[in-house]
Amino acid sequence: MKQTLIIGASGQIGKKFTQLMLDNDQHVVALVRDKSKLSDIHNDKLTIVEEDLNKDFGHAFKDCENVVFAAGSGGHTGADKTILIDLWAACRAANYAKNHDVKHFTMVSSIGAGDPSEGPENMHPYLVAKHMADEHLMNSGLHYSIIRPGSLTNDTGKGKFTNQRPEQKEQATITRDDVAKALLFAVTNPPKKSAITEIFNGSKNIDEVLPS
Amino acid sequence: MKQTLIIGASGQIGKKFTQLMLDNDQHVVALVRDKSKLSDIHNDKLTIVEEDLNKDFGHAFKDCENVVFAAGSGGHTGADKTILIDLWAACRAANYAKNHDVKHFTMVSSIGAGDPSEGPENMHPYLVAKHMADEHLMNSGLHYSIIRPGSLTNDTGKGKFTNQRPEQKEQATITRDDVAKALLFAVTNPPKKSAITEIFNGSKNIDEVLPS
């Protein structure tokens, strides 16, 4: 049975993605700190594992072929949490995945993580954490997809994308609904070669935007 | 002329090390944010470069054969500064060094940086930052020495060392004077193979403790 571990499955993107995976008949292991946050999802393809990402969470990787790291809370938490979750938990997730022979690791990264110093100054600590987590994954030997969404919005998903960064910063956005759709595609259609892709709302279908 | 760039040359270890290098007839480029902090050092082998480590500091690497990263302020600053200086400035220093064909890079790291999760909880963010900076250097292709001192003290230097971590945590200490001496040795006697060494005060001479 092919299972996907979703780390941070009760987060804003994580929960949408978890629901979408289940709607598409995918078996999911949802790693969350508080399982009550998923109490409204009832599905026999869902296994919930409750664990703190600051503790050992290697046991959650058992029998999972795919891993998606969707934990973290954007650029607005304290920098200590940024280091411990966005950076360190992500690195440890890659290490656990490597030890469990995971076939494909999808990282929810961020626009600007490629070159943190170019981002807005108040975002630097967050972007550095994401950059270093991505770098660790890239050096891990794992087969990976790094997805770098633009600024996230809560608008209703459009189902249309681009991987070309819009020139106007205000247009470099994507709905959380659509990030979840992109993750579904990345997990169910892993690219032949590991890849890093920035994604935004645009006018194309997802299979034209993510590498195959 | 063989020059050594000291990044963070006005810090608690950095300034002792800078003075020691000059006392040993070494040419030093001292990178500091505020040059007045070195105004009491007068030596024609000293060149001071004033720059903020959050800005581009690549110009300081010109004509430097050795680099020592001694910036940072331990585990007691805010976590945002930990990310920006202890981690990001260190990574960028390694990148600049690589671009300038630096022959040997010495990183002042920390006991516990090898396995951050094993350290005291309040130190985790700092130790993760040091761990990831060390990892970046190790993957850089540079020839390096990573020095991981025990808990730092301001006692007078003893000139005696060990690289065996004492069992009692209270004994896993080293004076800042002696870290400066160890750095002098590392820079003037770079090891054949890149190396990572924990150092503490002990009973041996430095040439018995650092690899040759």
C-alpha cells in the first residue's frame, strides 16, 4: 500500500492538501501535534500520528513511500520557532526520510528562499531558514521536489498556474487551495529529475508548470 | 604577502585572536562593524575593514589566503540575530571564500553543534544555526578547520588543552585566551585534511590536540 506522510497536516496548506489527497483516494499518514485539529476529517485512508516536531518523529516514516513537509507557520512566528521548525525539523525530516528509503520528498518552501538576501528585510530570518532546509534536502541524496509558492492568499482556488515569477510583486501570489493542488500533482506525478519550482497563480494547467 | 581575514575581529574571542596574530607577525585584515572597537591596537600589519555582516562583505576577502569566522555572540542574543549572523553570515563567508580561492577556512563553532538536539533546550536554536553553518562549510569544497570549543570562560589562559570531551559538564570549559591560541595554531599550521575538533582546557600542548 502506497502511503504519503504529510508533516504539518493540520496547517493552513497541510489540511487542504490532506483533504485533497484523501479525495483522490491516496493513503495518508498525517503527522500533527494535536490530532483534534483533524477531528472533522473521517476517512479510512487516513492514519493520524500525534507528535511534537521538536521530539523524535522518525516513527511516523514507517511504510511511507512519499513525504511532504508542510509544517511551519510563515514569516510571522518568533525566530526561535523558525529555526526549530522551518529549518531543523525540515532537516531532520530529510534525514529520517533517507533512513527509511523514502522514494520522493516534497518540500513546501517559499518564494525568495533561493536568494534570501534579496527578500524584504523583515523576512530574512525566515527565508534563510527555508534556504538552508532546501540546501540540506538538495545535498541529502533524496529524490525531491521543492515547491516555492508566491505570497499565499485565502482566496478560492483557480486551478491555474505559472512558474514564471510575475514582475509586479503584488501579482506574485497563489491561493493556498492551489498550492494544495500543486502538491497533489507533485506527489502523484513525481518528476524524473529532482526539481525546484516557483509557483504562482497564472493561466496554465499544473502539468504544464511542474516538471514531469 | 600572506594575509588572514578575521571576521568578527572585535568580538570577545576575535579581538584576543587578532592581537595574538599580530604578536606573531601575521598580517591581518580585521572585518568589524565598528572600527573604534580596535582603536587601541596599533600595528602596521593590521588592516581594518568596516562592514555590516548583513550587507555584502565580499570585498574584505581580496588578497586573503586564510579566513577565520569568529563573529557571533553565543547563545544569548535574539534568535533572529542567530539566524542572520551565526548562520547566514557564516554561510556567505564560506561562499565568498570559495569565490576568492581561499586556501583554508577556520570556523569558530561550538561544542554541541554536531548534534544540536542533544544540547540544553534553551541552546537548541543557537546550536542548530552553528550545525547548519558547519554543514554548509563542509559541503563547500573549501579546505577547513572547524573548532568547537567547550563553554567559554574569561579566566587567564592556561595554554593546555584536550580534544576529549570531559565527562563532567562543568569541566567541559575553555578560556577565551586559549581558544585564541588554538586558532593561531589552526591558521599557521593548517591540517593536511579538513577536520572538526572539540577543544577544552586540559593537560596537552595544542600541537597534540589539533590535527596536523
